[in-house]
Amino acid sequence: MLLVFVTVAGAFGSRTLEPWWLAWVIALLIALPLAWFGVHAIVGPAVNVIRALTDGADSLRDNDFSVSVADQRNDELGDLVAAHNALSGALRDERQTLFQRELLLDTVIQTTDMALVLTNVNGQIVYSNTAARELFNERKPINGFRFDDLLVDVPDAFSEAVASKRDGLFTLEGDEPQTFHLSQNAFTLNAQPHRLYLFKQLTKELGRQEVATWKKVIRLISHELNNSLAPISSLAHSGGTLLKKGDGDERLTTIFATIEDRSSHLKNFIESYARFARLPSPRPQDIDWPAFMDRLRNAVGFELKEPLPDIDCRVDPVQFEQVLINLLKNAHESGSPADEITVAIDRFDDKTVFVVADHGGGISDEVLQNALLPFYSTKATGTGLGLPLCREIVEAHGGRLSLVNIPDTGLEVRIALPA
């Protein structure tokens, strides 16, 4: 359009003005400002939109999701503005949701009775809750402190438990001993290594559990004693009556044999509890594992799955052999075919895992939940100490014992021992 204007104005002016080129100069001087204003009128709004989008992108980069771009264009730039505003709104809603979740999580953490301490790579506390502040610094803030410095002013049991770098129970001695459970885990947060410590006081829970356990023990022992002493008393009375009459030699022999049998059963029953109560501390030593497994296979039949890996753990051979014998006997009693009872050994990071598996169909959920509790048994003549004794031995070695039902197959007992 402007080119037509310059051509027409220049041609017409060259006929009336002298010199002729002056008309063309005047036409260009008039056309150039008009061209500039025209281009600005057309391109200017688009440039403003692009600048607004640039500012909006900078805001998103700075985690400011409150910026929206206002524009009513119906072209591609309008679509871009709409996409930008939709993205900003979605991020704003997501951040609000995350904020509410973090607020809820922080409220839960701050009100729990479990002491939580999070430290960074330098051992400085970057997060803690109310229970941790009360436990380590009389409710005063502890964020920014070195955790090791705080442990100097608390009983040594805390620092020893932390230094072990393992989960477990520890007890504070005193007029009223207090028991704590420490769980500690290392993980990466924002590309930096961190460590999380969770301290839970279990004194009340263990006290209630101890009372419940003692009640159960007393009921069980009372029941067993009555079952043995009642027939012994009756038989002794019958024997005395026969002696007074001076006859019944044959019946006396049966009576005394029955008394001896019941007395022997009662003696074995009491001794099994005594062994559980006085389990000695393990004496770990290096083990010739191929010879150990061969000796175990001669005692209780099983199939060893795959070749033995390089086992890097030390155990008390007598105690650990007793654990595996108990587990393998349970597997045989499950109804599983003898040739389908297996032992597998694998290495996972810093742990050696022993898996005793059978094909007996598994156990019910109720039995699975209670199987490791002392005095719980599904056998008519069981004492309920076999699996708890196994767990006691494994945990004394710093390991963990667990039961897993394998659907449509059987039960797996897994023993994880530290290297």
C-alpha cells in the first residue's frame, strides 16, 4: 500500500516540481513515518505479548505461579497465552495441595510421641519435632546443632545406639529403667546424603506386654501342672489303696509306669522353659559353610538350591544349627513332601539371607501374626517356644527373622544376617 502511495505521489510530483527528484524525496519522507506507525500498530501488540510471556516464564522459573498473561488474541499467540495461563494455574494448584499436605504431615510429626531427628552430611540437625526437642534439649530448638554435640549431654546409651548404625532396642538404667527403640536410615535428599533417626519410648508398651506375657505363662504352666499332677495324685492314691489290700502287682506296675511317664513329661516341659530363659549370648566364629550345610543335611533332609554364594557372616555354630534344625522340622511337619523342602542362601548388599521354604500350603493369617509370639502354638503338645527361640537367637546375632506366605505354595522363613 505504501509502495503504491510513494509511486503515485512521486510520479505526480515529478511533473509539477523542479527538480523532479524532489517529489520522490518528499513522498519517501511522508511514507517512512507512516510505515513505521503502521508496522508498530501491527507488530506492537504481539511484541508486548511475547514480553509478557517471557516475564511469565521467568516467574515460573522463580517458583512464582501467581502471574497470568492477559490477552484476547485469537491467533497462535493467543493459544500460547492460554497454554501459559493453564500451566501457571495447574502449578499453583499443585503447590497449594503440596503445601496443605506438608502442613498436615508436619502437624502429625510435631504431635507424635516418637522423637524424630534429620541430619545432613555434616551431622547437623536440619529438622526435628517437639518430642526430639524435649528428649535432647529440654524443649529448646535444636535445628542447626550438631547431633553428636547434643548426645554428649544425654545418657551414653543414646550415643552407643546411634553409633551402632543399626535398628534396635536400648535401655536407660536407673531407678525406673526406660526402654527405647531406635530406627535409623540413610537416604539422599536434594542430591545430598541425610540420615533420619526415630526414637520411640517403649517402656509402657513393654510393661503391658510383659504383664500379659507373665499372665499367659502362669496360665500355661498352671494348666500343664494340673494336667500332670492330677493324674499323678489319683494314681498314687490308687496305688496306696492296692498296697493296703496286698494285691494288684500288675496294676501297680502300670500305675508306676504312668506316674513316671507324666513326671518325665513335666520335667521336659519345665526344662524347655528354663532353656529359653537362660539362652546364652552367641559366640560368633568363622564357619566352613559347605561342611556346615552337609552336616545339617545329614540331620534333617532338605534340598540346597543352587551353589553356595560367598557367605560373609559369622555365627555361633551350635545356636544357628539349632535354628535351622527347628525350621526344617517345622517344614517337615507342614505336610510338605520331603524333596520339596529347600534352603536357599543369597547375598544382598551387606546381608546374607537364608530362606527355608516348604510346599505345605502355608499358614493362616492369624497364625502368621502370632507365630513368633512366645507360648503361642497350634500343636496339641506344643510349648510355643520353637519359633520365638529361633527369633531370639537370630536377633542376638544382629539379624532378623520373618515369615512369608507364598500363595498356592507354602511358607518361607527368611533369616537376614549382617555381614
